[in-house]
Amino acid sequence: MTAYLTFRVADGQYAVPLARMREIVPLPPLTRVPTTSPMMRGLFNRIGQIVPVLDVSMHLGFGETAVDARSCVAIAEVPLNGEPVTLGVLVGEIGDVVELSAADPIFRLLDLEQLVTSLAAPFAGRLAVHSVQEAICR
């Protein structure tokens, strides 16, 4: 059994490994970045670190997350090409921390590594990209 953080996206319940999560913050004001993927909702400064915020609902095909008082950002650290990437995941509502096995059908597991890889893939091999976070923000 592994500990997972659960959250609501659209009408579904999802989970990510708790070990990937760093903190949960109320949705801060976001700075939009021109020419980024629509899934990239913006950036914010978290204690001196620029954090890109991704809309998981859009990634899953549900459209843009409707922001309300329960919306928040789950900050995760995800490896990409051997480099840790910090990102914020916009979710409709945080649930509980639960112990699950990989076969547990109650929650759908969200693969953060695949999410980050799919966003950064178009920039692989470009000399102009100086960091993975810059790639996500483009």
C-alpha cells in the first residue's frame, strides 16, 4: 500500500503519490505567459521560486477548471530527464490522504511524469531551452 493525495477534477476523483507532493496552497494570482499551451494556466512566485501551474482538467479532456473557493494548487516535484521539476497542479478540490494499492478502482491515478513529459517534449533538443521549467512555460 502507498499513500496518495486525492483531489477532484471535473466530476472525477484522482490521486497522485503523496511522496511527489510538496505542499498545497490556495490558488494565488497567476501571471499568464503568452504562447504557452492552454493547459498552462500561469506562473506564480512561491518563496523565491517560479512555479508553473498546469490545469489537469484540460489535460484530461474536461476543459478548463472552474475556479471557486475550494480550488487550490498542489505543488509537486517531478523528475524529467533526471532533473527535478517543480510544478503546480490546479485542482477543483483537495480530498484526503489515503492508502491505496495500484489496483484500487476507487480513484484514477494521475501520472505527473507523463504530464510534464508531454508538455516538454516539443522542446527536446532545442539549444534555446535552458531548463525544463523554461520548456514547460513555453
